[in-house]
Amino acid sequence: MPIKVAVISTVAAVSAVFPKWIREAIPDAVVYSLLDEYLVTEFQRTNNFTPNCLSRLHAVLTSADRTDADAIIVTCSTMSPGVELFRPLIAKHLLTIDGAMLRRAGEIGDKITLIGTAPSAVNPAAETLRREAAEREAKLDLEVVIVDDALFGAGPAYDIEARNRAIVERASKVRERDVIILGQASMAVLAEPVKKATGIEVLTSPGCCLEELKRILGA
């Protein structure tokens, strides 16, 4: 029987490419895609999990849980703290996009640079790194780098190539770190350019998430 995965996304571009990434990792996988762009729009408008945002998140998680999927992946880092609230209510394997990546970073070392363009995604990841470091009594040296997304336009005019160049250029200035985290799924394509520019190990959320998926499901 093929492995079945339900993928919840809040960005159309990620929703379009994530099934491809899953099938590259697990060639015979069946993927169910669920997209709710308003989830992240609501969060960014208020910078908080409003009752409406939590209600919608619970609804889409429940919808995924009612499929015959073997696992559920939530591809939006901004939603990760909210997902944890509902984890006890979900019967299936439930993966956040950044959970495995953040754990892996802590295993590599304590000098970590976290790069992103959306504070709503980067800030929760930074808090998770600090919490996990405190739990293992490690002295975390965390550098957080925000490349301002507003510089690259919005909607159809958004210049993703300019964004990518800016991220690589900023990353090239990073020195003497154990690991660089690219904090959003859409930045995964920059792993090799950033590693080439810095000589530092680079982690991306899709890569780490899919490794965890394969491990959990025995794929």
C-alpha cells in the first residue's frame, strides 16, 4: 500500500511544490493537499493566534485527520505553535515543517544563525531554539537575521529572485557558526548557494521534515 500524506499549507506556492518534494523522497506516495491562505493572513494582521485563527487551524487539522492519510504535515512555520496546541486532539502522525529542523540544529551545535524574511515565522522558531537549549542546559549563541520581505514587492509583483539574491548575499556575511537555518520552506532552494557562500552546514525545513516523515513511516 502506498504511503499517504495530508499536507496543510497557507501559501499557494508551497502547496504547489510540496507534493513534488514528498514524491521525490517517497516515490509512490499519495498526497492530499489542503490550502488555507487566510490562516497566515489573519495571524500576520494581528500578530497573534486569534480565536478565529485557532478555529480555522483546528478545522483544517481535523479535516486532514479524517482522511486516510498516514501522516499530516503543516508546512507553515508561523502555524507551528498553534499546531502544538491541538496535537493531543489529532490521531495521526502530525509533523510541523520546522520541528525536525530545529531539533537537528541543536544537535549540530550551539552557534546557530537563523535567517528568514517573515518575523511571524522566524520569531517562534527562535523561541523554540531557546527553549530547547534551556531544556538541555546548553549555552545557545543564536543570531537571528531578518531580510525584509517588504523590499521585494507584494502579490503578483513580488520579486522572488531578488529576495533569493538578497538572502544569499546576507548569508555570505555569516562567519564562525555551527549551522545556518533557512527558516521558511520557500527558502529551501537556497541551501546549496548559501552553503557554497559560507562553507557552513545549512538546514532547511522541508529536507529535515521529509527525513523525519520517512523515519516515522518506515519509508
